[in-house]
Amino acid sequence: MHYSTKALGILGRSVFAKADMFIKAVGQRTTEVNTLEVTKENVSQFAGVVTMQYE
């Protein structure tokens, strides 16, 4: 899912211009990863918001 969509409108996109502001507003646990491999054994580690780092 991408947080910055047209549904936010101009004001929403300016308020949530950076992912950290969106994540703070969501109020969920966050995990930052470079790569993501989800299995049935580790899926509980990724509850909440997972932010993938762009390189």
C-alpha cells in the first residue's frame, strides 16, 4: 500500500508529505526493513506498519 494517493487531496498530501508523519498519525507499531520475506512462522513480527527502505 502506498500512503500518498489522490484520495488524500492536496492538503492531505502536504500534511503527509513524508512517510513518518503518516505512520505517526496511524498510531500502529512500525518496523523498518530493507527486504521483506513473510512466512507463516514470522508473520507476527510484521503486525502494524512495515516501511521498506528505498535504496
